[in-house]
Amino acid sequence: MFKMVYELSMLATEAQQAIWLRTIRLSAGGSAAGREAELMVTEKLAAAQQAFSSLAAGSSPIAIVRAYRSKVRLNVRRLSRR
């Protein structure tokens, strides 16, 4: 149980970082903001589809949360570089 609480807490923290960085990118406007908005939507749809498929295949909830965390961390790294 503690592992799941930890993973969900970290996901919430990392997601907040991604939201903050994306908000900055989107508020700047321009073509970069448009690309970021499009990427955000396609990534969210793909992540949700993957999570649903994993759940249907019998993956554990903690594995699904860890997969989401991995994607969020990649976005935080990508958005922090620019």
C-alpha cells in the first residue's frame, strides 16, 4: 500500500512540474505553443490508451502509475531544456 501511495504522490508532484512548464510554454504563444498544445493532447490520448490496454492485459495498478510517471518525467526533462 505504501508503494502505491508513494508512486501516486510522486506522480502528482511530477505532473505539477510538467503542468507548470507547459503553462509557461503555452503562454509564450507562437508556433512553439501550438506544437506543444498538439503534442500535449496526442501524448495524453496515447498514455490513456496504453494504460487501458495494460489494465485490460492484467497489469497491476502500480505498474500503470509507474509507466505514467516515466512519461511525465520525460516531459519535464524535455520542457526544462529549452
